[in-house]
Amino acid sequence: MKRVMIELRASAELADAVASGRGVEKLELPGFRPDTEFAPVALPAITRREHNGDARETGAMFDVNMSPGAATWLIRGQMPEDRPMPKLPGNIAGIYADCEVETATICPGGGPLGTDADVERLLGVTRMRRCGMDGAGVLVAIVDTGINLAHLNARGKTPGFDAARSFSSIAGQLPGQAPVGHGTMCAFDVCIAAPRCTLLDIAVLQSLNFGTLLSDIVRAYAGLQGIMAAPRRPGEARSLVVNNSWALFNMASDFPVGDPRNYSDNINHPMNRAVTALEALGADILFAAGNCGADCPDGRCDTTARTIRGANSHPAVLSVAGVDTNRVRVGYSSIGPGRLAFNKPDISGFTHFRGSGVYAADGGTSAACPVVAGVVAALRSIRPFNPADPTSRPAATRALVTSTARDLGVSGYDLAHGFGVVNGGTIARRLCVELKPINICDRFPSLCEPLDHFRFDLCRRYPWLCQNVLPERDFPRPPGPVEFPREIPGRERLLRLMAEVGEDEEQLAEEVVQAYILGMMHAERAPDQPASAKSHGGGGGCGCKG
């Protein structure tokens, strides 16, 4: 027997089932055995917008109609596996595979490389904190096996928790009190970058009746859609980040590609439509890319080719690959292309480190995904979702995360790393301009050496650059990192300086470069200076040494 989901159009019998919270007991479909314990789940109507094909386009990708009159309803059950797609009666809109999915846990192998403290450093958490990026006021849903809050607290993580809006399909398991396991690891890893977020425990990766089925996750997503669609008070911000560290490892529970009942390659499948609707309502959704990389595939994988399937490859999510704390791709991380969108994964996250204490290593793309989800939650604490502001839409957040990533592999996008490894410090610099009082000439004396190509004295024209003070008035600064104009003398010297400074002082080097280039631009427009202005020897009122 094949486990399936049936999409139904509205009817009187269905309305009774919905009102009573029970499952449909009978359906005129030969061979179908309904799960009478599974209450019907609403599926909103969606239509796709036309786009220009740019992977970083930030507009809304889909229109969603949540009205009851437009919705269809989902039930589940079993039917004979060997039967072709039957002719559907008028009340049935579709039949779809109810696939078995599993957590993207670590493949057996070497021990951890680094710790969660190393991940904090690599993410740039210190810089993020100065920007106010800590996850405060942001909901993070962990769609997994359940969270154990006591374990998180014992490991030094004290996020907020919303039991009322959490959900469990596991009989007898209360929100926040799950056995210590995979979901707890994911929650810990979110808190690396977003320690003040509010967790939602969406415990669905088990089911009393059948195991871990997509239908349970579709039902949970309906609840998350309700959270995002609920009325807002004036000025209320509501940001939701959804972490999904699970995947379809084997196609045995799916229908073949091209069959209208298929999940892996079918954007119209109920699970993929649930993702579409939730993202359109403003949620940031992240999925693990999976652990079927050719170098070290998980034993559950049926192949290593094109294994980023279904919702994990949805165009409206961030699909997350894994790299270790040396920024080297871990061998089990699945490589693109994706099934629904070609350019998957989108981004890489850190994995295979010692952190939560649940396992010897927080590993697999299961750990990489919540590490990135934590960065997204952190940035949402200063740029919350606002339905009236297009720049706050999930697509804009995805563009920000991918455009600030540290490039890995071949230059630009590649199917192993996406756009590179997530870089929270660079996101913070993009969102929060931070001026520091620094003495450029003391720090970098070569900047104050004579430059024969220009008739100006940088320290004389802008003395505050060299005097450990901030300017009295706003100094014009570019909105982000400056691209070196090729014609500026001293360009190669500055590039060498930035390399010498190293990664830990990247922000300081960037400020030096921006100030220098802006000084050059101002000098080119300024009137001629006296010849004595060429001298940078430290006397004559330069201020560089005084």
C-alpha cells in the first residue's frame, strides 16, 4: 500500500469533518483507506508571479489566497501501490505522495572540528551584537523531533519559548519537554547567533500512525500560516524563521518524476504549496540541503545525484549546505542542482563542531541549517518583517544573506557551496554603519606618506581622520563596501594593507579604505593646494603624529 494525501474540494461532509476535528471516514475512490484520525488541513490557493530569473530578486514570488472559499482540503490514507493515476471524481482535486522524510543527521566518521565558540567567531557574532542582532522579538520554529528546554538551559542557552504556539504530533510529548535529541541540537545551534530569539517547538518528525510523513508537516505548516496571517496591532512586528533539518533520502515512498502525484519535482504538491504560502505570508524558511554528497553519502541515500528534492529545493527557501570550521565543504553535504529550483544550495553553514552535547558533533546539514537560521533570526531583530515594506520581504532577506556570504569554491555561485558561507559580521556591517575614532596615520603610516600624484594633505584636509576623534558633522560614506576604482594611485598598497590586517580587523581595514578613497574623490574636486601640503612628515600641523 502507498501512503497518499488526497486534496478535496469543499463539500457538506467535509465541512462536518472540519467542524468536528475528525478525519474523513469514507471517500468514493477505489482502494483508498482513509486515516480517520487525521483531521482535514486547509490548503490556500496560490498563483506564481512572473519574474526575471535573477536568483537574488527580492519581490514576492507568489500570490496566496487564504479565504475559505478558495481553499481546498487535505486528508491522508493509503491506496494500492501498483495502480496508475485513477480518474478523479469531481470532489477530488488531486492525489499526492505522502513521503517518509527523515532528519538530516550526521554520517558516521571523524570527530568534531572546533566548537560552537569557533562558530560564533566565524559568524562575526561580536560585530552582530554591537548592531543589536541577537534574535530578540523573533519567533524561530524548529520543525523537528522536539526541543528539550532544560538541556538548552544547562548548556548555557536561555532563549524565549512560546508553548501556546508550539505544536506536537507525538502522543504524550509536551512542548519543550521532548527527549534530548535531534531537535534539541537544532535549537542549540540557532541560539549561537540568536540567543534571545523565541523558540516554537514544532515536533512532527514522528507520528503515532505511520511514522514521519509529509502530511504531519503540512498540518504543522498550516498552524504557522495561521500565526503569520493573524491580525496585527498597529506597529506590531511579527517575524518568523522556520528551520527544517530534514529531507527525503529515498524516492521509494514517492511517485515517479512526471507523475502528477510526485513530490520531489512537483511545485504543486501540498508540501511545496504549504512552503509557498508560508513564505508569501512573510516567514523566512530554511532547509538542510541533505547528506547525500558523493564523498560521504548517508547510508539512507538512494543516489548522490540531484538529491536536493522537493521543499528542500523550493525557490522560496534558503537551502543550506555544510562546511567545517576551516570553511571546507564536508563530504556528505549534498551538491546541486536542485529539483524545483536549479541553483541549490543557496548558502553554506558551519557544521561538524562540538556544541550542543546531544551528539559528539553537531553535524550534518542538520546543524548547518540552524546555524544559518540563527543568523537570519538575528538580522530580523533589527529588520523585522513588515507586510507594507517590500525591502523586508523574505526574498530580500535571502538576497542579503547570499550577497554578503564569504565566497568559497569557484568564484561566484557554485552547486557545492551556493553563494558561499554565511557571514553575520558582514550582514551587520551592511545594516549598521559604525564609525570608530581611530588614528589612521598611527595605525597605517604608509597612508600618510607623500603621494606625488595628488596636491593635497589627507590629514590637513580631514584632521579628524588622524586624531582619534569623530567628525563634527556627518562625513559622506558609501552604503556598503567600496569597490576600488582602478585609477586611484596606491590601490595595490591598500590591498596589501587589508591582507596584512587579517580577518579579525576587517571592519577597521574597510573604514580605512573608505575614508582614503573618499578623501581622494574630494581632493580631485578641491581647489589647488600650496606645495607645502605635499609634506606628510609629521610636523607642520599634520596631526598624524601629534
